[in-house]
Amino acid sequence: MTADLVLVGFGNVGRRFVRLLDERRAELRDRHSLEWRVVGICTRRHGRARNPAGLDALAAAAAVERGESLGEGPGGDANGDGAAFIRSAAGDWRRSGSANPLVVVETTVLDVRSGRPAIDHVRAALEAGAHVVTANKGPVAFAYDELKELAASAGRLFLFEGAVMDGIPVFNLAARTLPAVRVSGFRGVVNSTTNYIISAMEDGREFGDALAEMQAAGIAEADASLDVDGWDAAAKAAALANVLLGARTSPLEVERTGIAALEGPAVRDVVARGMRLKLVARGRRHATGGLRVSVAPEELPAGDLLAGLKGQQNAIVLETDLLEDVAIVQLGGGLTQTAYALVSDLVALRNALPALP
């Protein structure tokens, strides 16, 4: 199978994705019968290009990194929003008569308070007949049920493994490898920046210095409040609750307390008492049917799995009926891991296509 890819968002993750596809081209072809070509690229600052016969995605990545525009390429269009671009690229694809599945790969910057424009991109893609793979938390955190139902009615797939914990399989683990197991709750450390800051303060360093290091590394958000005020963790908690617990919530409804008020002496006092402080995301469906989703600093016993996470490490513990607690630990994350989530979803899509209506 050859997938025709439309890339909406071509920042660090999108560019690493096409390079990772190229690096693993032989393995994807030989082991998974998967080949690919990019037929459209839409960026916020570097223009757009589309060509149903295929674009040179590696050359486009290099051009963007040189600060050049893509708007001069075949089908180039420096104007218009992402949803309009998706509809145009899908029209080109249909007119070309391509027998390949069309896949929109969505990696735009998230507005964590609305989920847009990613929600609009996913909706436009599904309505235009494309499958969707995304690393964006917004669509799952704000509009999961709507988009899941739209994908089902269109006979298309909506995949989002990279929305939480980069390429570590959380959603696929629950959906594909735990048959007949009910997930009743979760707790986890899901934001690398805040965990790094807390670990740094435990070691005697300053909050601001640790945050600046995460921003310089491209891990923390440019708007620091999205991390330190708990918005990123709340978006991930909402996504987990919607998918794993059948919630209909959003980050705006998550009970949220960040770490902005934490000070080094208080953090080190917790350690002196044999505990560890962590920003913990929780979700649980109660026997009465009620659901609570929260993000807040918690003091945990030193022997708790979450308490042992240092630096950028993350983990999620799923509470289940048959297997009790199942833990997923991420000891290292970053750009390649997020890009890999997109690759793994593309392989999952290829494997699922024969079974689709």
C-alpha cells in the first residue's frame, strides 16, 4: 500500500516525521508493505504546496529550515487556512484518480484552551474522505466523541497515539492488547517540563533556571503558563479520560492546580520528610457513574512508582478490573519519539485498512 500524505503543520515534529519515514523506508516497505508519498504540505509561516503526483518532502524540510517559502512549488498557495488547504488537496487527490488512501497528518500548534485549529483540520479531513493521524492533544481532549463518530460514519480512521507520552503506546495498549479489560481510572505524571523543574528544585536549583533550560531545549512551551499552570497536563488528562473512561470532558473542566506557586525550600522539605512532590494527573470513574479528572501537585511516598520519576521521565498507571494496576513508564522522550507515534499510527492504519467497510 502507498499512502498519499497531506502534512498540516510542518514544524519540528512534522519535519522529523518525514525524515523518520525516509530512514525507515526499507523496513516499512519490506515488513509492513507500506510506502508513502507527500502530496501536500501546509505551514503557518512558510507557505503551502500541493501536488497529487508527489512533493519532495525532504527538500521541503530543508527549505523550511533555511527560512524559505514553499509557496512557489506546484500548487503553491501562501494564503488560506488549514481546513481550506485540506479540502483543496483532497480535491486534487480525487481528480488525480489516485487509488492510494489519503491521510492527513496533523501536527499544528495547539491552543490548549479551545483545541483549535486542530479540531477543524481533523473534521475537514474526515469530511473530505481522508484518514487522520495526529500528535495533537486538542481533537482528543475537546472533541473526541464527535470526531470518532464522524470517522466511523465516513469509514475512515482517526488515530492519535502521539497525543500523550509521545510514541509510548497508551491508547493502542488499552484498545488492542487488553481485550475484555475495563479501565476504571488512571494516575500519572504526564508533563516533562514540570517534572524536570520539580526534580531540579529537589537538587537545590532555581525554578526559573530549570524552566529556561526546558524552553531552550524546545521541550517547554514558549508560553510557560501552559506547562507550569497545568494546562498541558489537563489536556492530556482530558484526552485520557475521554478515550479510556468514556468521558465527555475538556481541559476547561479538569480541576487544575499547577506548580507556579512552588518554591525550592518547600519542595526540599517534602524530600526531607521521605516524600516526593509530583504534578499528578488523575481520572477515575466511580461506582455511582460519576467521573472526576484533576491535575494538582501531590506528595507521594518515596516508594511510589510516580515518586521515582526524575527529570523528564513520565508514567501512567491504569487502574483495571482484571489486571489491577498496569504501569507504562517513559524514561526518555522527545522529538523522535513524537514523530515515531505518527509512524506507528500510519502502520496501524495500513494494517486496519483491509477490514474497513
